[in-house]
Amino acid sequence: MKTHNSDCYYCTYHMNEDDKKERERIHKLSYQEAIDNLCDGHQVGFSHNREEEFLKAKLRNLDDRIQEIKHIHKDTDLKTLQKNKKMAKVNGWDVHVDDEQWDVWHIKGYNWCIGSRWDDYWCCPAGEEPTYKNLRGFQGHVCCWGIRCEEYNYLKSKWSSGDSLERSCKTVITKNGKPFYTVCGRTMEYALIKAKHVLDIIQEHSVGFWEKDWKKDLIGREIYYRNEPAIIQEVWSDCNVYVVPDMDGKPFSKPAWARDEPDYWDEYKYGLKVDIIESNDIWWWRKD
């Protein structure tokens, strides 16, 4: 049977509640905080010697992790790493620094930091051959989203009540600083709430809008439009696509709202524009 010892700093068997709380506090300290505590002889709950041992153990653990950092240097053979499939460009990511495109590389075994989800991801300006001189650790956004919002007034002529000055709000969702999707609204309060909701849809959408070539990947994609086989033929601005039927020359079925206006539907039965952000008429995982 294992015995427990009150002098064992890694055993909580004999610790009172204050000791346990202090032990948890110490393990949450950052590297610099641990050093400061050790130098100041900080003491809460523990005797000084017991706290000192815990702090030293934490520093040893952090020192061990720091040893895991392995930088790229002039003697690093990057071509051999690529040949052995230990270094590969991350395809699709639309990473920008201001207006400049950057490439991201995954280099196994070379960690530029510890504690990051991108420990072994590196980057350099797009199109450049990666070298020890231009590679930098990557911990950025895969693409940069934003919202621009500005209220404004405009003049409007109404046949029923004459001219008037109206209010509106120009709101645009941006990707890497460029307009991506327009959101309509009359006030800033409403437009910002709606824009945040739309941005959530964009970021969780089946289409990888964060990718560099998302438009190219959509052209020719087979989908279901209102439960009927269809193909995306073109991609336009503001995330609109042109959808055509894929039913051996047959048109789209007439929707309920168009049954009283047959001439109106004739214009769209062989192809129509669809907003892929706000439309619920597309099923993306067509397999037939």
C-alpha cells in the first residue's frame, strides 16, 4: 500500500484546503510571475519552503517546454524538409498583411513558440521561396473580417406624398479590407446587429468564404435548388450566384408564389440569381 508523506510536494493527500488553493494558484502563474514570486518570497497558505519547491518545479517545467522551441536558421535544409513531406504550404488560406498576400507553411518539428495552436506554422510573403530570412512564426487570422457602418441621408421623390429627406445606413462586411457583402438597414443600431448575424453565417457557412479561391471552387458545383438538381454556373458580387437546372433540359418547377404569374416565372425557370448567404433554398451536399 502506497504511503503519503506531508513533505511530498506533489501529493495533496495531507494538504488542507488553503494549501490546495495555493498549489492551484502557483500552477497558474506565468513564467515571469513564478520568477517574481520566487524572488520576493511570496507566502500565502504554504510555508515558504513548500511554495518555493512548487515554484521551482513550475519553472523547471516551463524550461523544459522552452527547449521544445526549434527555430529556422541558415543551416536548416528547407528543400529536404519539403521533399520528405515535413514541410508543406497550407493551401487556400487568404492571409493578408495590409494589402499584401502571405503564404503559410506547416513545418513539422520546428516550433517557433509554445502554447499556441500554430506552434509549427510559419509564413512569408506570397510567391517568395521560403528561407530562414523571410520565414516568420504564424499566429494571425486566416483572413481578416470587418464591418464598416455609416449612416447617411438622401432625397427621395414619392408620387403619393411628394419629395422627402430619408435616412439609411450603408453597412458593408469586409474581407481583408475589401467589400465582401452588403447589409441593408435604416439605422446604425439595426444594421450592426444584422451585420454581426450575417457575419456569423458567413463564418459558419458550408462554403469556405475564408479561402482565397472560394469563387473558383463554386463554379460548376452540383447542388439542389429547392429540392431539384442544379448547377452553379456563375459567381457574382455580393455572394450572388447564377443557378441553372440540371435535369436534362427541363426547367425548374414553378414555385407556389409564381403560379398566378406564369409570364413572370418564364424569365427565371431556366436560370436565376440566388443570394447564397441569406437563401435557404440551396442544399450543398448533392451526391447523385
